[in-house]
Amino acid sequence: MKVLTPQDLTDLLYGAAILGTGGGGELDEGLALIHEALDQGKTFRLVSIDDVPDSALLCTPYLLGAISEPTPEEAAQYSRLPRAARPAILSAYDRFQAYLGEEFYGTLACEMGGTNTAVAFYAAAMNDHVIIDADPAGRAVPEITHSTYFLNDLPAAPIVMANSFGECFIAEQVIDDQRAEAVVRALAIVSRNDIAAIDHALPAHQLRNAVIKGTMSTALRLGQAWRSALEAGTCPATAVAKAQGGRIVFSGIIGDSSWQTTGGFTLGEMHIGGRDAYANRTMRIRLKNENMVAWLDGDVLATIPELICLFDRSTGKPVTNPHYHRGQDVTVVVLPAPEAFTTPRGLATFGPAYAGIDGPFVPYIRD
């Protein structure tokens, strides 16, 4: 067991935001949750899943939705609803334990990202539970089905959800993760594109070999490498690429860019004009919450499940979607894909075809 210090937590969330490839939620929101728990004297304990008792009950808390402003009609509907005083994720956590009649032992993050990694940490710390050093994605992903839970046929249900209006929902007998995605996404849309959910409440022995182990430690190491480079005045993007076995693939200035919320997802595209070694070259990046595909001079350079990560050159910070803008100076790094998603079933679930690319997965990062 490792008790995470405030610096550890900050480094880990920066690492998670990098592995979020633009998605996984806002880093500032995640840091705010962590500081709230620390201010209340809570402790963050990171534990290997191999050290968890077989029968210990674990769960996966997360937030699901997209960034958008409601239409005037939606705003009028929402304005009449009450606002809950308690954070939705804690309400869902309490309700789930009451529903099961059993206390959770700890939490797993659903993915890597500035908010969703922090949400799992926050729910555990606020309940004096542990955080498991693993997750089912190794990166941020758009849908519930993009996980090693799905690849290992683990049931998502029952699922407990809560929103900022104080409403709570329990979904039982959901046939699989594909249906779970549809159900939770639909409830997120009618919850102002923001819902807290908890699923995959299972004993440790069922989860132990169905997750990617050590991902929180990886995020911590990556965040430390990023911070050390920033403090030394060297390039953080270079440090991240070196630490994670990736490569810088482009640098330039963002030109035309756009995004919109459709079906509960943030969809968008950005065009980057090259500078320095990449002068007179162009990169285009398509996103669906996360960065999905990068084209260099019109040819596919990298696709999911590899990680396409952007860094603001002036601050060194990872760029989260859709907060890119015209004139922003960025460096693009590609990191290797989590191994679980490079299998035939992994690629069928979260590979080039999902991103709209007709062709096989050709990894940019190779051994």
C-alpha cells in the first residue's frame, strides 16, 4: 500500500490527463475534488489489486457526458429542477452500498483522465476506502464498451446513477456493456449532459485478471517526468514521449477548428499548420471526446488505440478537448496503445473502424 501525498496526487492527475488524449475530463475539476478531500483530512491509499482479498467488493465510479450549453428550451426545463447539495458521485456511492447491503472495499477508475481518474479517487477517499492501482482502459475512451471489462465479458449491471438535480437511477438486468452505454448515455443527455455512475460492482477475484494493472503508478511516473521537465526548463512533451516509449510527431499552430455536442459526445476536428522541422506540412486531428485519428499531409499517421496527445507549447500542459483554439502553439505526441486493445477483439471494439478509418490498424509506435 502507498499513501499518496498531495504532490503524488497532483503528479498522478497530470499523468492521467496526458493519458486521457484530450478526454477523461478537466484536470482543474479533478484537482478540486482531490483538494476537497484533503481539506477534510481524507487519505488516499493506493493498493495493488493482487493484494486485495478475493471476496472484497470493488466498483468503478465515473462521470459521463459532454461539454455543451443547453438550448433555451432545455435551460427552461432545467431551471425548475432542484439542485442537490451533495456531489452526485457520493450520492450514487451511498445508494449503491445501501442497495447491495454491503460496503465497498475500494474503487477502480474507469479510465485515465483529469476528472474521471480523480472521481474514483475522491469516492474512495471520502468513504475511507482504497484506490486500486489498475483500470480497464489504460487511457481515456469514449464509451463503456471500450474497456477490458467488456473484452472479458464482465457484467456492468447493476448500475447506480445520480445527477446534479438529486435524481437517482438504478439499472438492473442490463444485458451487456453495449446496452449499458446506451442506457447511461441516454440518462446523461437528460441530465444536462452530466451524470455520475457506478458500475462493475464485483469481487476482486473476478476483476483481478480483467484489468490493466499498475496504470495509476504509470500515471504517477509520467506526471513526475512531465513536472521535472517543466521545472528544469526542458520540453515536457519530449520527457513524456521518452518516459512512455512514444515519439513527438508534429509541432505547429492550430488554424481552423470546430466542435459540437452530438448524442452526448464531443465531436470535433482541428487543423494544425507545421512549424520548425514541420514547416509547410499539415496535420488534421479528429476527436470523439478523445483524439481518434491524426493525418499528416492527408495520410493517416496514427489512430486509436494508440494515444494521440497534444501539449500547449507555451505552458507545457496537456490540451483537453474541446479547449483547443486558433493560434494555439502545440506539440503532438503519439504513445503506444494498451496491449489489450491490440488484440483482434480489442481492435474490433476500439480500433480504426470505430474512428471511421477503412483499413487495418498499423501502429505508429513499434518495438
